Amino acid sequence: MEYVIAFIAGGLICVIGQLLLDIFKMTPAHVMSTFVVSGAILDGFGLYDRFIEFAGAGATVPIVSFGHSLLHGAMHQAEEHGFIGIGMGIFELTSAGVSAAILFAFLVAVIFKPKG
């Protein structure tokens, strides 16, 4: 049943993204930014952790979770280290994803010839 809930939750996030693209005519960059900010806002109110407990991977895989991770790490480190902890915490939980994105983008750019 966990897989079904995760599939439905992740699918609903995708449906929201598609509606933002089709109905509100947002660009993909605007949708991505909206999702990241929404994840941070939901984490700020303590709602996204509950959503993760309910939906599992359906809540942690989409881009909304990136905003949640940014704020979650920043708030955790800010409690321990004060103001400087915000900068440390932002990349604590997201550094692997950011590093992988940079590495894979570089590899794709080296392997494939971009159209000019």
C-alpha cells in the first residue's frame, strides 16, 4: 500500500505542475521555482514533514522536496550555530543532489555536441 500512496502523491504533484503549465501558462522554470518555494513554505509551517511521513518517496522525490530540504537544513544548523549555520545548513542536505546535477550536466556537455 505504501507504493500506491507514494505513486498517487507524486502523481498529484505532477498533475499540479501540468495544470500550472497548461492553465496558467507558466514556463517550466516558473513551475520549478514555485515548487521549490512551496516546499520551503510548507516546511516552514511544519507541514511537509507530515506529508513525507504519509507519502514517503512520493513526497521526497519531486522538486518540492528540494525546497523542504533547503529550509530544513538551514533551520537545523541555525539552531546549533546561529546565523552562520544558515549558510552551512542550506547545502548540508542538498549538496549531493547539486553536485550530481553539475557532474552530469558536464558529462552530457562533453559527450554531446550542442546545437548552435
